Amino acid sequence: MRARRWLVVLALLVLGAAGCRDGAESTGDASRAPEPRPVTAGEAQVLATTMFRNYDAGSRSLRTTVPVGEQRVRLQGWVDYRTHTGYALATGADFAPQLVRWNLRQVGLTPAPAGTTDAPLPMPKVGWQTRPVDTERSVLDAVLVVIAGLAQDRPENPLLLAQNGALWLGGDELNGDEVTGYAAPPSDEQAEGPVNSDDSGLRLWVDDTGLAHRAQVRTGDDWAQVDLGDADGVSLPRLPAVQR
């Protein structure tokens, strides 16, 4: 199997917005971060299970901050990896709180009820203004698509991930969980020489089973950080098809 699912992030490489590193703090010391290196066979095997482990986990809580021009859009909600559907409360300094729902093809917005501090469940069925996603011109859309796309119903080919330039970034601890950082391959072609960790559009911090606890998504010259956690009992419905 080609590792094309990882390439969902490549559209972000042409976006010129600056990212943000808001969210749960790592206990690691960045000044002592180890030098990235190619993954070993065992590490490639763990990374190869990440998309499947996310899918198998079903729903995950999410928290991120996405740069949109001069604004910072904070999202707090869930992503259902069985349906590739996200749903969150979006807040920022320059706009009224909004509810946002999305999948790999569309994004919808509706005003959040007054006093809302989290996306209400069940998801509202009416009132949505929905449009197709535009990953080429919208940083927010591009990050949303990456978040929703980090799952598939089978593991990747670990040999291809290693050959195409996946990198080990070191161990860390997030909210009490031991995790290992990886840079996804920058291409679905075999690497011709050494790969730099900044060549990748996606970094993942996963536990020893392969489940992702954090993702960093390239947004031009910086990174948007997405923290993922448990979401017991949350199930998001598939979205109706967008009207073109």
C-alpha cells in the first residue's frame, strides 16, 4: 500500500500563515531535544499503525489553535475517526463564538448559543451554513482536513514509511502519557538522501500502541498544534452532502 494518506498535509506547505503552539504543555526540554534520525524497523511498525489505531479508537477529544490571518481561532471539541467528522466550538478575539462541523469535503458554521463553553451534544441539526472545503486558500480548512484525515481502516506499510523518510524525533511525556515523536514522510516516493525534519508537513506524538496524542501540522513557516485525548461515549454522525 502506498503511504498516500500522509500526503493530506502537503497542501499546507504552500500556505504562508504563521502557526501557533497553544494547547497542553509538554514536560520535555526543547533545548535538549535529540537529533532527528531515520526510524528503525520497530519504530516504523508503530508509526504504521497510527492511522488504524486512531480509527479503532473512534472518537477523540481535540484542542487546537489555528492562525487565520491576524486572528487566532481556538477549537475545542471532538473528531470521530470512524466517520472522519469533526465538531467543535470555535472562539477568538475578533468574532462571536461559532460551532463548526466538518469532514474531508465540507465545513459548516453556525452561531454558538449565548454562554456556550463547549460544543453542545447532540450536534444541532439545523442552522448550518455549509460549503466545500478549500485547502488551497484557507489555513483553517487545511488544518481541519488534516485533523479529520488522520485515520484509516488498516495499517500502513512500515517499510514504505521508512524508505520514504519518516523520522524519529525523540521521547516525551504528555499529560502523564509516555509518547514518541515522529515526522511523517515528506513524500510518497523513496527518499533519495537524508531527510530534514522540517521537510515533513506533519509530526505525530504517539504512545507505544501507535495511538496519537498530539499532532503538529505545518501552516506555512510554523506549526499548528492539535492535542487529542479520550472521548468516551462521543459519536458524531456523518454529515449530509454539501449542496454545490
